Amino acid sequence: MSMIPVTINLPPATFNRLEKIAAARGVTMRDLIAASLEPRSKPKVTGNVASSRTDGYSHLTDDEWEEILRLRAAKWTVAQIAVRFGCSSSTIYKHLQRMKEGA
């Protein structure tokens, strides 16, 4: 495979962060960046997802809800988010609806 040289301008803080990640994973910066550019398929999840929490019901934290909003903005489905956080899809859906109504 032939290589084409490419210049990427990054803020120093981003470059340093990527450099640390690459070192921690034992890969080159080039491989790290190339891997991040490859398309990833999201698992296909549909329907209602029951909670997988084994410790009983617990509330999601404010940080978790912020992450949920970011995932929804990135076009994740409610079912995919429920799987990611190990809670019921109805929990996610109801909370998102309440937030919409309050906005």
C-alpha cells in the first residue's frame, strides 16, 4: 500500500493528548489517527431493552445524563443508549421526554 503524506494541524493540547494515548496503547500516532478515521458500525438494537443492572435500581448521575444527551445528538437510538448504560430503554425515553417538556 502506498502512502500519501498528509499534514494535520492540531492544537498543542490535542496533539499531546493523542501522543499520550498512542504511547499508552503502544501504537504510532499515524496508526491511532488512521484507526479513528475508519468507519465503525454501531450495534443494531431495537425494541425495549430491560435493565441489566444487577445491583437493583439506581439513579443515573448528572454526568451520565450529559453523556446521554451527547449520544442522542450523535444519533444514537434510545435502545443503544440503554444498552450502553445498562438501564431500561423506558428510563432513558421518559427522562428525555420530561426534558423536552421542560425546555
